[in-house]
Amino acid sequence: MASVRVLAILTAAILAVGAGAAYAATGEEVEKVPTKNSSDPKDIRVIIPSYSRNVGDNGCRLRSGPDERFSEADTDIKHVRFADLISEVIGGYSVRAGLDAPETFMAKIAPLDADMRTLVLLDVLHGGFGRDGLHTFFFMRTAAHAPVIADALKAAGLEREHGEFRRAMALFGPAYPVDEEVRSKHFSYSSLDTPMNDFDRRMMAVSRAFGSRESFAGAMVAYVERTPALWKRIEAERAKLGEVARLRYLNQALVQRLAVGGGSDADIVARLSALPIERRTLLAMEFFNTEFSNGGVHQFFLNSSGAVAPEVYEAFLELGLERQAAIYKRGLDMFGSKYPRDTQMRRDKHFDHRDWSDWDKQLSALTDEFYALDGGPTVVRVGDSSAVAGGPDLWSAMTTYAREKKLLPC
């Protein structure tokens, strides 16, 4: 069967380790790739990322000031976090830091007022945090902007963070190297498989003193909250969010809530099953769509998200995606009458890690069938947003469902 591949031109912020809220693609950033024959498991079909246009007024109430807090039950699900609103406003600027040279990047943000430029530079640092905080940041390309980020930390009044950041820069010597290749020569520890050298250990110590990505996000929020004009501009974004963006933040909040406490595959399944059907439907489909978007049907069943496969089938039906449900059910049935929830058991019994078997090919081929629906996916408007129709058609179905169930957060 011919497979329809769809290429999404993603930004560096989405691809970066530990990236925060995804920067929404514009219409010009979506490209449809010609059909080609493929049986190669590495030939991954990537769904077009749905994106959301700003609206004039979505009806969401704005807070009167930073001291006003949303306090009703399920606040994390009913309201978009202020930190995420910050990402909506500045993501289009800060994402360029991973693509542009320092001079080019600074020229692009020069028209912004001083407070907004400071916030953008703080977000560049925040977006560059990975598993090891500052250690990851200085190992990556965006560390070319470290000198102006240090100035931004001071301008934001983050004196402690500024001091630790300057201490990290000083580890490279008296002249900080903006060139990535020069910086990389200092590091030995770049993965779990390589040991640390003395530089790595000193940088890791500074990274711990600086704090985590989450704590720095809190410092960014605090900076905005004590800058009245900047706070007002960010809060105003709440009333401009399109439906797909609001759905994205709802799904993100549901995933975060379910993940609290960790646990085994059985624990996750139990917590998912205990949710109201509306939340369970969206969350199960989010699990599927995240894996499907990256590696198709095969990846979903192979990875730990496959523990909720029966709930995903129910979600397809609840969303009214009967054709998609029928394709998916054939994959589900390949695991036998008693579906193995345990990820390791499922892998050991059904997946051959030594070779790409006929069974793997059969499961993977279902991805092609998803994309072939209605002649393949196209981008269409969904209310105030854009989403994929034809092909998998998952985002538009989830958006419509969330709107009808009055679940979209503000």
C-alpha cells in the first residue's frame, strides 16, 4: 500500500530536550509531501501539527491583577497556566534563538520594548534546560546567546540566578566561547553512557545551585507579575487563545495530573479508568496521538502508552471516529483476546527486537491506512483554529468534542 507522508516543519523549541509548550506553526509552515511507496519501518508518517489562530475574544474572563488567583475546583484543568500564556506570547521570538546567530537574533527582537526583550531572553534559557539544567543549556547551540541572557537575568532582578549563571560562564575561561564547537570540547559527559570529567562535575554543581527548569519558570512568572504593563499584555492572551491551543493545554494538564504519583502500567490504567468519560476520552486519545504522530501505530503499541490501548479504542468510538476505530481494532486484535497491559510482557511476547518481522510490518501498515482515509490529510479550519481533516482526523475530532462538552480551558 502506498503511504502518505506528511512533513511538519517543526521549530527547534518543539524538538529541543525539555521544551515547554509547543510553539504553534503558521499556515505557511505546513507542507504536504507527495505520496511514495514505502515498507521501511524508518519511513515514519508524521501528522501535520494542528495550530491555532488567535481570536478577537473567546469569552474567557481575564484576571484583574496578578494577586487574583483562580481558586475553584479543577483549576489546573479549567484554566491555562500563566506560564503557558507567557509561552504563547513570546514563543515566536524565543524559538529563533536556536536558529539564528546572536547578532541576527538580537536584531529580530530589537523592536520589542526592554521588558519584553528581557522576557524573551529568559525564555531562551528556560527552553534550553534539559535533563541536567544549565549543563544541558551550555552544551547546546542556544548557549551562544549566554552573554545577553546574563544581562537579562540581571535586568529582571534575578540576582541569585545571575550570579550562578555568570559562574557557569566563567568555567569556560576568561573569554566565553560563543562558538558551539569550542564549548563542546570542554564537555565529556553528554549522555548516560559517557563518564564526567572535571569540567562536567563543576558545571553540574553550578547547575544544581542555579535550580531546576521548573523553579526557573516560577522566577520568570514572578518577574512578569512585578512588571505591570508586561503582566497585562500576557494576561490579555487568555482571551485570544484559539480552540486548538486551549485543547492542547487541557490535554497537557490531564497528562500531568495522571502522571502524579507515577506507578506501574496497572496504576496508570486504574487512574485513567476512574476519570469521567469525557476526560478519559481526551486523555486516552492524547496518549495515542502523541505516539502516533511520532512513529505511527507500531510505536504506540510498543511503548508504555500502549498500556491504555483498550481505552483508546473506546475513545475512538466516543469521538465518533468509527472508521478510524475499525482500523485501530484490527491492531488491537493482533495481541489476542486478552490484551497484555504490561509493557514488558507485551514487548517480549509480540515484538521481535532482532528483526522487523511480518507481524511488525502488518501492525505498522495500519498507519498507512489511517493516512489514506479520505485521500489523505489536509489542513482545514475548525472554528477559530486549523486542524487536520481526512487521514487520521484526530485533532479536529478532539477539538469539536471538547467544545461540545464545554471542557476547553480559559
